[in-house]
Amino acid sequence: MSEQSLLEIRGLEVVFDGFKALGGVDLTVAAGELRFLIGPNGAGKTTLIDVITGLTRPAAGTVRFAGTELAGRPEHKIVRLGIGRTFQTSVVFEELTVVENLDLAAGFRRPLPTLLRQRRGVSDEVAAALDTIGLGDLADRPAGVLSHGQRQWLEIGMLVAQRPRLLLLDEPVAGMSGDERERTGELLTEIARDHTVIVVEHDMEFLRRYASQVTVLHEGRVLVEGDVAAVQSDPRVQEVYLGRTREEAA
Amino acid sequence: MRKPFFRPLAVAALLPAALLTACGGESGDGANGGSGGNSGNTIKVGVLHSLSGTMAISEVTVKNSEMLAIEEINAKGGVLGKKLEAVTEDGASDWPTFAQKAQKLIKKDKVATVFGGWTSASRKAMLPVFERNKALLWYPVQYEGLESSPYIFYTGATTNQQIVPGLDYLKEKGKKKIYLVGSDYVFPRTANKIIKAYAKANGMEVLGEEYTPLGHTEYSTLVNKIGEAKPDAVFNTLNGDSNVAFFKQLKSAGFDAAKLPVMSVSIAEEEVKGIGVQNIAGQPVAWNYYQTTAGEQNAAFVKAFQAKHKGAVTSDPMEAGYNAVHLWAAAVTKAGSTDVEAVKKAAAGLSLDLPEGKVTIDGPTQHVHKTARIGVIQPDGLIKEVWSSKEPIKPDPYLKSYPWATGLS
Amino acid sequence: MSDRLRGYALFASISLLLLVVAPLALPAFRLDELAKYLCFAIAALGIGLAWGQGGMLTLGQGVFFGLGGYAMAMYLKLHDAGGDLPDFMVWSGVEHLPALWKPFGNVGIALAAVVAVSVAIAVVLGVLVFRQRVRGAYFAILTQALAAAFVILLVGQQGLTGGTNGLTNFYDVFGRDPEAEGTQRTLYFVTAIVLGVLYLGARQLVKSRFGRLLVAVRDGEDRVRFLGYNPATVKTVTFAISAAMAGLAGALFVPVVGIISPSLLGVVPSLELVVAVAVGGRYALAGAVLGAVVMNYAKTSFSEQWAGGWLYLEGALFILVMTLAPKGAVGLYEQARDALARRRGVPAPAPTAPQEVAA
Amino acid sequence: MTTLLNQLPIGLSIGAVLLLIALGLTFTFGQMGVINMAHGEFIMAGAYTAYLLQDWAGSQAVLVALPVAFAVAGALGWVLERTAIRHFYGRPLDTLLLTWGVSLVLQQAARDIFGAPNVQVVAPSWLTGRVEVLGGALPYARLFIMALALACVAGVWLYLDRSRQGRRMRAVVQNRELAAVSGVATGRVDQLTFFIGSGLAGVAGVALTLIGPVGPSLGTYYIVDAFLVVVAGGLGQLRGAVIAAVALGMLNSFAEFWTDASLAKVIVFAVVIGFLQVRPQGLFVLRSRALT
């Protein structure tokens, strides 16, 4: 076990009603790494993230985060250990303003009395997050009025405001326009500078531009692992993707 | 941007306050005038029954008979030369509402007296209101006894005029082993305490005592328990709709009146229809009055009531409500005033010929002397008297004159 | 900021209305009725918090109302009895004071129990159901069943609770005659002030970070977990606060009306409280208060005119509100205000459309 | 001991009543996510249908009333769905409150139309006997209710599993948008679902005339129990409803045998709460990956 490995997954199995969604996954992510997780539909990418964040219980295997076993812990306790995630369909609180959303995300570390007081002004970490995602102009608007892309950024901002050690992003650019992808890519690079990040992504173009280390999942197992170029040239990967979508395998 | 929290609140408080203020103006009552409802050309009397909710079924009939009595009195010129004016209120089958409406009748309408209530709970809720305000309530329903408020007149039976005669009848018929079934509230529990004391003193055996929640409709387990215990008779203090389920399920399990007599104290002519006569025909009930009770007074009462309410039956509580109005009117006439203390004084020992026969008010307890009657339900849904105490029984709400009942209260 | 100032001015003028104008203008007996409505308003405030803000549709609030009411009534009964058994125990055949009753002879314990018992039960229930993520319709039905079971239990334990009769006939309420006009006036003031204080407290809570968190839990309970909070705790705390409010309301109700009985606590009275909140406007605390006062006033005055009609009116009103104005009277008011503002050419504030979380 | 054994068929028969009253509810709840508080009043409508048919069908009214009550209650449900509920999909709590308003109106309407007192429905003579089972008497009326419950369950199962309409219905349950895109007229499916669910309440109402009161408050006596069955059985699962009804019936029967009727109700409630601790979504759950 290397000194700086932050997340260690060994022999992870997940079974849904007899269907094996994950069949013995091993994965190690080092501190400070930006790791992309790819694979065709049904490969088990989201399931893997669900297990790490406590949404799904594994049938077998271990998930260790900085030396702590995660399996069996409730979601909010895993978050408190320093793991944050986004979802494929962004879920922000539409009734609350952008700042309130961020403030909420930054809030769980605060002592109880603060929770019972009214928010006055904007705290440092919220201001920083707001700055990172560039939604300063919309700070006091309800999140319900945001566009799809803005919502995704807000989610990422909420993640940053949580000050996690490990970020899990589930398809952050799905459904985004070209400009929005660009902006998200920059955001990602910026965040990856001082965080460990795992990104689940379908979009190969996005992958090529921003990824360094890639893990390919297929039918619930790790198929290949390595840098972008090595993975792309791997015949097994091409086979898996060719059988499905031409343009993605190009 | 701040959400104005307070503006809706303004509406919240202004509206009802304004409405209430409007009401306050209309009533215009400041200090207690003490006129006792006797003002101008009419005397106001309160009629307070549940006109909505679960108890409305029963209480509306009593309200109707009380209104009939008021009309009869007015037709004969009223009381003290003044017409009676009924102020009707709805207790809504809710005991606190009874208390508040009683307060309204006394304080706002300043009625001379109130006729009302059915359940013990409603009476208990109203009792403090009448006692503190020194106002009069006439309560027309048989009840569990152990009460004698100086500001209530009880024109229904107390336990020694209904339960005890019911037991006397069962004993006379040689029913030694009895099973007690009741709804889970005050009247059945108190009644069953008396029954158990009576049984102990009279060589009868109580095989079981079961209570079901009000509105209970599943009696198969209870019927099974009764079948196992094999009693000679059941003493039934179930209330309301539960009676329908109980008798239907008892009958379909094979227990009819011949096989297992069930003595009921809360089933009158009105309830028989809903239970279905084929399920209950031949079963005994204990009351003080039936629609079939002989006598000119009753014939007139039934005729007058049916003239107003087509196809309606008359029952014991209805008759007791009707009596209450006539007794009060007679007491007022005798006292020459509607003043509460004067009426109370005049009422003591007052005697009147009423549908159930001669009714006398017992001064100390403010209950009435009543003849106990055991009836059997007929195939036509009416009840035929098969046994009676012959003489009116002196009311004894605390059962002081019964040696076996010592320690009950 | 002017909004805020205007808000305080309005609160002050309403306080004036309730504390000065109403007592002067209304006859004692109407004032007593208003006090009763204010008791219901306190319970409704709790529902507004739990349901409107927290999304927990509690159909068993009568249970907590009852717990508070019985705690208070037990003290008053024991005080009246002065060392003997309370009257109803005598005719229920109870010979010794049950152990459950003994602590309630002490006024301090009884008053503490008004809140503590409600809170304790709410916490136990909350921990049990919220931890298991029972929510939405399931929670609603469970609380409704709780109300049904509670009433059956109360009615069945006649020697302990007075059965269907409940507890009534109090002679002495903290040294005063409960039927005297002066006492009723004092009780009215106490109730109005308690309502005001609780309203301000609830409003502060809603505006606090906790209040924001509560709204977040209502709109996306599962998402909140991934912000590092345990929604079960947030919900349990809120549910307990609303239970405490209902308990206080019940405790005030007892001296105001002079009775507490199971008929006040069952499925239907609990639902009626929710109806009142919905009609007033569930998303604003003031809507809950408004609804409770207006609906109960309407019920009283309606049943004085046309007894059977109240059910039609209540049902129809409710159907109309749910279909046409789900945000209740407050929502209609806000709509009208925004429409007016638009006509004047002032841009309306961003619409806030709370969405219910599907079960 | 024989009496104790006799509690078995009694438990079954209580379970059958529970199943009958909960079946329609579980149908609409499961298929549409609608919590219909007016379900009790649809039961009442079924019972009054039997009462009215007596004038025409005499003592066989109960039998004749079964299909008629299904249609009458179903029509009531259809009207409710068309006029109000269809605006409420996805808001289960709002429908709960809305339908409660409807139930108030229906109760008062029954009071005004039929009068406040209970009415009587005469059971056909062939339902008045009883058989000896395990040393106790099991009335034909109870057997009839059990058979009826079984028939209703079988009918619903066949419908959902074997008919094309039923398959459409299940498609809408599993994915409303997808079904709509695939050409299923979801609006029509909703109407039909509500018609059937409410119709089943009408059938239950006819059966209940054999054992209980027939009056304006009839629905209120059964609604809470019906909901408990639905909750314990799981969101609209037919299997779950059947097992939960029988289990709660048995529990009720034995709890009442050893304690009393009041305590038995409290015990049943406690057990359901306890059970939800183990299975928070009831007996059977539809799996879903969606994050609410």
C-alpha cells in the first residue's frame, strides 16, 4: 500500500436481485490524482460511485478511504469523512438562493449554535466557491431559475464548499452545450489542482482534453487502467466500444 | 430580497378579530342582566343537542320531541302568559363544544333553562358550566348514575330504574350465568360494576366482561368467546353502530333470541331498524317507555309526533326529552317565575301525567320516579312490554338503598 | 429594509389588535372563544413548521395536543382533589392514586411534562420512522394510525384517563375560578402572548440556517445526506418542536375551555388542523395561524346557523383550495400583490414555487 | 383449546375483510400513487347500492348488487379522477388531503339522502347458515366474504398479468413517460385504474352489509385499517396486500382473544410500526435507482 493512496477498493462486488453489477473491482486512487472512469452503459461506473458514497451496499469487498473502511456507513457520515459527489441529474435546492445552497454545503462543519442563527453575509469558503464557479451575479437568485449548465456548476461549487478530500463527479458535462463543456473543463482543471477527483464520463472528446489517468470498466470489472493514450490504443477497449458506438471509438 | 413574513399575519389577525367584533356588537351584552331569559313577550329556552357528527342520529330525535313539547305549550298560550322561544344549538358530537355552547346559551342568549345532551361525556362537560353559572340543565337520557348536580334535572332513568330491573328480570327467568359486553366508555363500565355486585349478591355468575372501542365493527372473536363461555344470557351495553355489527354477527353465528337472550339497555325503537329486525327479533330490552306503552297521554304524544315526522317512531329518550320540557313549564307556572332557584323549589315533588304514566320529580336528587319496563322486540320493529315494575321506582343514583351496592360509589 | 420595518409595524399593530382592541370590543364569552381559536393556532403553527417548511405531513398532531392537555388537566384535577382521589376515579372504581398520576401533583413537573412528554414521544417516533426513511404518504398514514390508537388507548383506560368523558370540572386554575370573567380574560392574554412568542421563535427558526436546511430536506432529502447532514435528525428535531407546540396548545386549551377529552385528539380533529393550515397557506407560518383562527371561527358560526352544512362547506372549501390555490389564502394574497405590482410596472419578485417531494 | 383453534378461521375471515377493503386502495395507491381518503365513502356507496336494490331484487339484493356496486363506486371514482385527481399526480400528500375533503362531502350527502340512522340490508337466506370448523361456527356470510376476496384478488391478478389493458397499466406504473412515448394513452389508463380501484371498494361495501352497519359513517370505521394493510403490504403490491391482510387479521384475532378489542387494535398498530423498522417500504418494494 503506497503512502499517498487515498482510496483503496478491493474485491468489490454488488448484486441487484441476482444480477452482478460489480464483480470484483479493485481500484486505487492516489491523493491529488484526477482519475477518469469510463465504460459503456451498464459497466458499473455509477454503481461504483454509489458504493463509495454509501448509497449502495456491497455484497463483498472493502472500500478504504484514508485507512477508514466505508462500507456500511451512512451517507452523511461518509461525507463528513471528506468525500463529496454530484449526480447525473443535478439536484440543487430550487427554493433556496445560490448562496444559500452553497452555505448549506459549507455548513456541516459549523457548530450547532451557528446553525440556529440567521446567516449574515457570506462566509469565506462560500465566497471562494462562488468565485470558483463564477455565479457571483446570480448569488441571491433562487437556484430554480438557473440553466442546466449553471446548476451543474452550482453542484460542483457546493462540492468545493464542502472542502472534501475526494470529489466524485458523475457525468458533469452530460447535456451541456459546447461553451458550457469548455467552462466545466476549466473548472475541473482548477479544482483538480488541490483536490483528488474521480470523474465518470461518457464524452470521449472531453476525456481526451482533460484526462490523464483513466480506468475502463466493462461488465462490472476493471478492463484496463493507464494514461489516456495507452487506454485509447488498447485493442480491448476499442472492441468494447466499437461493438456499440462508432464515433466514440474513433 | 426579504420575504415579508408579517403581511399575511396581518390578514390572519385582522379578519377574525373584525368578524368577532361584529358579533360582539350584535349581541350587545355587557354585564349580566339576570333577566333569566324572561324578557319582552317571550321566554328563551336553549335546546342543545348534537345536530351533526356521530351522535346526531340519536340526538336529533330528542331535539324533535323537545320542540314538539315547546310547540304544544305555546299552542296553549305559553308559560306565565309568554310564548317560549327555542334557541337551538349544535353540540356537534364533541364534548368541549357542548361546554362552550352551553356557555353561549347562558351568557349570550340568557336562556331560562337548557334542554340537552345525550352522552354522559357531554353532560360531564356541561356540568361545571351550569353549576358555576347557577343555570339549569334538563338531561333526558338514561345514564350511569353516581351523580346529582343541584343544577341538573335528570328525566331519564338512573341505574336502579333500568339496569337493576333488567337484572331482576333475568333472575326471574332463571338466567344465572351472564356475559357482559359493552362499548369502552363510562356508562358500560359503571353499569357492569353494578351488575357484578348484583350478581354476587343474587347467586348469579359473570362469565366474562368484554369492552370494544366505540365504532368497533368486528365481533367474530367476541362471539367466539361467548360461544365458548356458554352463558345463559348476555347483558349488552354496546353503543351506536357497534350494536348493528354485534347482532348481525351473533345471529349469523347461530345465536338468536331463543338460544341466547341478549338484554340491551341502549337499543330503542329507532335503533332496531338499522340492526335489521330479523337479527334482533325476540331479544329483551330494558327501558321505561315504549311507543306501545298504554295510555291516553302516550297515544296523543305518538300521534302528534308522527303527524310532524312521518313514519317516525318514538322512543324512551325522546319521551324523556318531551317530559323535561313539560315538567319545567309546570314548575315555572307553579313558581310564577323563571328564576332558577324558584323553579328548583317548585319542581321538588311536582307530579305530572306524561306518556310513560305518572312522573314525579324527586326533590333531593332532582331525578324522577319512573316505572321500569322490560320489552321484547317484535317482528314489526316495535317493542312490546312483557314485564314491569308496576309502580314508579324512586330514583336512587347512588344505590344507597341497595345493601349489595355498598362500596360502589 | 423597509419591508422589514413594515413587517415589525404590522406585527405590532396585530399585537395591539389582539391584546387591546379585541379584549375591549368583545364580550367575555366571545373572547373565550377567540382564546380557544388561538390555542388551535398554536398547534397549527407547529404543523406549518413540520409540514409547510419540513414536508412532514403529520396527521397525528392531536396526540401531542392531548398529551399536553392531559398533563395540565391531571395537575388541575389533583389540585382540586387536594389529596383525595379525583372525582372520576371514584366512580371508575379506582382506589389508590395510580403511580402515573403522582408526579402531576407537582405544578413544576406537570408544566414541564406538557412539553417534555410530547417532545419525548415525538423524538422516539421520529427516530424510529425517519431513520428508516419512512416518509411522505407512509409517514402521514402512520401518524394517522397513531392518533387512532392513542384515542383507543385513552378511552380504554378509564380509571387512568377518564375515558370518553376526558377530564373536566376544574374548580381552581392557579388560584382562580376558571369560569370567572377575569380568569378567562387573563387566560386569553396568556394564550395570545404565548402564540406571539412562539410565532416569533418559529419565524426565527425558519430564517436561520436550520430553517434553510429544513427546506432543503423537504425538497431533496436524499441530496441533503450528501451535504453531510443527517435528514433524520433535522426532521426529528422539527417534528419534536411541532409536537412541543401542540403540547403547549393542549395545555392552554384545558383552562381556557375547561375540558380535555379524546374527541379532541383523534383522526378527524388532527386532520381538521391540517385542513386549517392548508386553507390559510401552508408555506407561510402566518398562513397556519390565519387558517386555524378563521376555520375554527367559521365552524362555530356556521354550526350556529346550519349544522349539517358545515361539513359541506369544509369539504368543498378544502377541495377548492387544494385544486385552485394549493398555497392557501397567503398564496392568493401574494398572487394578488404581485399582479398589482406588475400593473404598476414594478418587476415582481422571483416566483417561488415549492414542489412537493414525491413519496 | 378448541376455541383457540377456532381463532384461526376467524383470523382468516378478518383478514378477508381487511383484504377486501384494502384491495381497491392498494390498487389506486400502487398504480397511481394516489392516496384516496374517500375510499371509505366509496365502500359506503357500495353498501347503499345494495340497500337501494332491495326494492327491486328483494332478498337477493346482495348478489345483484355486486356488479352494480362495482359500477356505481367505479363511476364515482372515475368522476373524482376526471374532475380533481388528475391535476394532482406526483403530489400524493395533496391528494390525501383533497380526497379527505371529498369524503366529508360524501358523508354529509349520504346523511341528507338516506338519513342519519342506519338502514338495513337483508342477507339472502342461503347466506344465513354456518359450518362447524375446528369446533366453532363459521357463518356462511364469512365464507362468502372470503370467497369474494379471493375472487377479487384473482380477478385483479388476471387483469394485470394477462390482459393487454393490464400490461399497459403496469407499463404506466413502471415508467409513465416511457409508456406515454410508446403510445400508451396514460390518461385513459389512469381513468380505468381509478374506476377499477373504486369499483373494488363498492364490492367491499356490498359484502360489509352482511356483517356491519350500513350508515353514513360506515367508511370511517374501515379506512384506517385499510391504510394499515396498504402500508404494511408495501406500495401497491398485490402479494404484499394479501399477506399483510391475512397476517394482520390473524394478529387481530389472536391479540383480541388473549387481551381485548381495544388493546388488540393498539397491538396491531405497534406491530406495524415495528415491522416498518425492519422493512421500511413494506413487504414488497419496486426497486428504483432514482434519487428523490
